[in-house]
Amino acid sequence: MDQEFLGDRRKALEESFFSKENEKLRRALKEKEALKEKEHALSEVSGIEDETVLEHLVATEHRRRHADRLDHGAAGAGRLGRR
């Protein structure tokens, strides 16, 4: 019975692990697709066709927005700590 329990537990842990990994991969793929869509839209409005330039411009904007969200989160956390 212990072996059966351990086997079931192992299987449950494996399934949980791979489920989490799959979700990470899905999110990464979705983000990559969104960045490619932004590159395409930027190309349409700007006339820029160089993929390297488009990737750089979109990545720079993405990092800036991410940093802004982190800054706002840190500012909010700081306010909470000053009660």
C-alpha cells in the first residue's frame, strides 16, 4: 500500500510540475506573439521594415512599461509601510 501511495503521490507531483511548466510556456508564447503583433503594427504606421529595429523598439517600450509598473508597485508598498 505504501508503494501505491508513493506512486500516486509521485504521479500527482509530476502532473503538477508539468502543468505549471506548460502554463509558463503558454504565457511566454502569448507574450512573444503580442510583441510580434506590436512589431507588425509599428511597421505599418512607421514604414520601418527592418526586423531588428522593430524588435529593439518594441522591446525597449516593453521594458519601460514593465519598469514603470515595478516603480508604481514599489511606491505603493512604501506608502503602506509608513502608517
